[in-house]
Amino acid sequence: MEPVFTAATVIDEKTYAQMLLAKQRLDQRWMMILVYLLALPAVWAMTFRIEQPDSLFSWVLRIFVLALTAAVIPPIWRRVRRAFCRGLGRRLFRGLAAPLPTVFYRFYPDRVEVRDGGPCETFGYGEIFRPVETADFFLLFLSKNLCHAVSKDGLSGDAASFESFLNARCSKSCAKVLP
């Protein structure tokens, strides 16, 4: 039986950083709520240091500062997480003297075969816990800590048809985690 799709992915620091970033974004959405719960009351309390606390202007200024803070927190938080994941990927691959490993994937209608130089690993689409699409990869999470990265560049077909193939086989839609 011929595979429907094939792919080859070089596991480098960029791949690893995107896997970490996708995992953090999907698993730590509650963290953003915590950041808001800590930052917004602190900013609100600081606005009471305005000279005329009971004037209409001071209340409008407080609300403006609070809204501005709420709008600025998400991009800053995303940038901090992205920098953390890139740094961790660089630190993990810095001392690697061997050539970067290449993982080969074959997608059949009923299973996925993975070969990385060792024995061939096979798993069914029902085992995919969470399919995720990033800017450069399709990430197939088999558990919270086990992930396969399928490069869009090394894919035998186009990304849109592969996404629809995954959605049909996994019976789950790909979560989009874009930078």
C-alpha cells in the first residue's frame, strides 16, 4: 500500500522551539488569566495616585490606562514566551556535535510510520491527542509530553490537503498556533 503523504523533518532548535511554544500556548492559557489578575489590579491601584482622585478627568484617565494595559499585556506575554522557547531550543542544541537527526514520516490511510534511524515506530490516528498547526510545522501530540513535528517544507503534498487529511483521520481539527 502506498502512503498518502510522506514527510522529512530535520529536528533542530527551530523545530524544538516551535514544539515548546505550541505546548505552552495550548496548555497554559490559564497563565494569561493569572497575569491579568495580577497586573490589572496593580495598575488600577497605581492610578489612584493621580492628584485629583474624584474628578471626571481622573476617572477617564484611569479607565484609559487600564484599557491600555489590558491591550499591551498579550503581545508582551507572547514575546516573552517566544524568546524563552527559542533560548531553550538553542541551549539544548548548542553542544550537539552529531549531525542533526532527520525523521521520516509515511502517512497511510490507517496509520503513521515514523523512522528516525532506529526501528520503525507505528501509531494510529486515534492515538493523536492533539494535532496542531504552526507557521512551519504540523505537530502531532501523542501525549502531553510526546510530540512529532512534520515540516511543511518536507511534506510531499500541500499543507491544506494534509490538514484536511489529518482532520478527517483524527476526527479532531488542527489547532492553529501561529506566531
